[in-house]
Amino acid sequence: MVVETARSLLLCADMDNLAFSMETHDLWARLLGASMWQNGLHSLAKVMLKNCRDQCRPIFRHLQNLLQYHQLQWREVPAMAFYLELWSCQGHHKDDTGTQKIFRKYIRSKQPRSRELALRGLRNLYAGRMQLLLPDALLWLQDMRADIKLQAIHLLQDIVAQRPASIRGVLSQLAVQLLSCFNEDNAEVRWRSMELFALLLEAPGRKRLLLQAERSLLPLFIHMNEDIPKVAQAAQKALIHAAKLLGWQQLQRLACAAEVWMIADCLLQKRGRDAEQYLKDTVLHLHSPQVPVRDTAVRFLGLLGRKLRNENWEKVLDIRKALEGAKEDSEPAVRCLVLQTLLILSVLEDVPPTRPSPPKLPYPHYISPTAPCVHLSPGGHREQRWRARGGPARMQAAALRRSASVLPAQRLQRRCRAGRPGPRVQHRLRGEPGGPEPPQPIGAGGAAADQSQAGAAADQ
């Protein structure tokens, strides 16, 4: 019924050649197919421009007026697709203001397909002069819809690749907007934004991005632990470029080797004064949909609490409060890790902050990436408290004091009685000059004295 009506309309409009060509190329069937109608519109546009170009011009103008001044609702996507095909087939005009208005209007359409077609049209319209779309791309990057953000990132990648000098004036603004995209729910948005951020760190004028590079270190470190390989690799690459720009050679080396928890320790050592900002950024990742991201955030909070226990106990309390809110995590492994970290922080609370802390390991054993998830027994609690209060260090010091209380001569006598003087004291036993008199074994000293006295009496 639809095909017969359309054929009759073409015949009434003196477009017999178009109707015949459509039947020859089997375009009616292709237009009615759900999976082929877009290819069918492309073929239809070519056939129209080839066989009846004069009649195509009023059709094109009418379609342009419909798109520009009317709300087409369900007809919007096919009308936009057909308009784009006709416009592409008849050639681009840089000064076509009507086409430019249509594309800019439908870039904010509610239909995702219309937005995609409009952006494709703008990219074709501004081919070779993409930098003119830079203000629009920055505006689209702030949109809440993930597909518009993704299209804006694609456009910005083309601009950076073709005209890197054109973004010098908006470099800092663009970097700040990309930092907010690192925590998007859409994995492709996170991936593409990190790739674009790495490109900015190598663009002309990159020295302006020192502050943004520092702010990106912790989010990039956390996203290195994602279970989506392309996102993790993009985060690692961006972290390497950020460390290179900041001149942190140790961090750059650790990022190249993907030494995850040594990177965390390096961040805390170099930027320990940014503990408050680290705390805010890490707490945001406790609500990430990615389980590895939440796991990494909990572990990093444990490291941060260990560092701050002698410096800022109020921040440690804030860390405990944030972890208390994560005790109901949907993942059992994350819940168990939260409970373990809270337990350790509560043990550290009993230690006076003026006491010297034991030497720091690269990362605490209780938040090791491979540490099993176990529940401590009451004896385990006592051992944790004993270790936290410096028990091993006190035991070692007592042993050293006991060892130092034994005089050297007494130790030498003990070795001689046992018949193992050792190589270090053999010169003493041989009576070498400059050394003390060697001790005599028990019984041998008395016999030697008697012999010397008898010899002296005989001489007299």
C-alpha cells in the first residue's frame, strides 16, 4: 500500500524516470527493510541526483524547511538521514548557513541517531577547519548525555591531531573538563577522555597543565586497577605522561613497570601535604560501579590513615567515617576489606601519636593485594595490639642489652671452656703482644703454678 502510494505520487510529479530507476535497483524493498533503510536512502539520493537533478532541488529545499522550522517527531530521523545523504551527494558548500543551522539544531536532539547524523554533517562541513568547532566541542563536553560527550571527544581528538596549536588558549579549560570525565559510568567515555588527556600533556603549551597533571595522579592510579583492559592501559599511559611533565622520574619508572602499590607509596611520600584532596578524591571512588576501583580506594584509604596517624588524627577519623559508609558494599570481598581496614585503624587509635612508629613498608601487610580475607581471633587482636605498640622492637632491644651485659673476658672464658675459641680470638690464645693474657683452663692453671714454684726452689 505504501509503495503504491509513493509510486503514484512520483508519477504525478512527472518523475517517471525516478520511479522506473527505483524499480530497476529494487529500492522499494530496501527502503522498507528495517536494517537496510539507511543504505536505501543513500542509494535513492544518488539515483535522484543522477536521473532527475532538476526535480531534486525543490525536494531538498522543502526538506530543509521542514527540518529547520517544524517538529517532525517520529519522522525526524529518516528526514535527517535523507537530508544528509542529499546534501553529501550534491557537494559541500562552506557558506551554507541553512545546513549549518540544521546540524547545530539537531546536535541537541532527543534522538541519539539524529545527534549522530548532525555531528557527522558538521564534521563534513568543517573538514580541514575543525578548529572552528572548538567552542562547540567544549560546550558539548559538558552535556550530561554520554553519546554527546563521546562525539565531542572524537571531535577534539581530530582537532588536536590536525591543529594542535589551536587549542593553546583553552588547554587548561579542556584539561579540567576531561578530569571530570574520568569517573563517568560509560567505559568508552573514560577510555577516550584519558587518551585525549595524554595527548594534551604532549601538546604545545603543556607547561600550563602542571596543576591539572598533579590533580590527575590519584584518579589515574585508581583507574589503572580497572578490569577493563583498554581503560587501565589508557590510565597507565596518561599517568606516565603526567609524571614526565612533572619531572617525577621515580613515579614515571614505577608507572611504566605498573608497580601499583609502590606507586601509591610514592604518591603519599611526594604529595603527603595534599592528604585532604587525596581523601576527597578517594572517597568519591568508594561509590564507583567498578569493584576493582572500590577495592583500590579502600586500600589507599588504609595507607593514608597509616600515614596521618601521627600528623592529623582528625583526618584519620574522617577516613574511618568514610569507611563506615562502605561497610554495606554489595561485593563481599570489599566488605571484608573495609572491616579489616577499620580494625587496623581502631588498633592504631590506641597508640599515642607521640610514640615513634616502626619503619614503613612499601605497603602494610593488612592491605596487601594478595592478603587473604580472614577474621582475626581474640589472640590475633592481642598480637595486633602488641605489634602496634612496638613489641618486636622492644624485644630486640632487650636482647641486645642482655648480650651487652656479658663482659668480653667472660665470653672468651666460655668459648675456651667449650673448646671453640673461634678465629677472632686465636691471636689472644697464642699470647701475641699487645693483647690481654689468655685465660687458663680450669686445673691447668694450678699445675703450671706448682711447676714454676718447684723450678724456682731448685735454682736456689
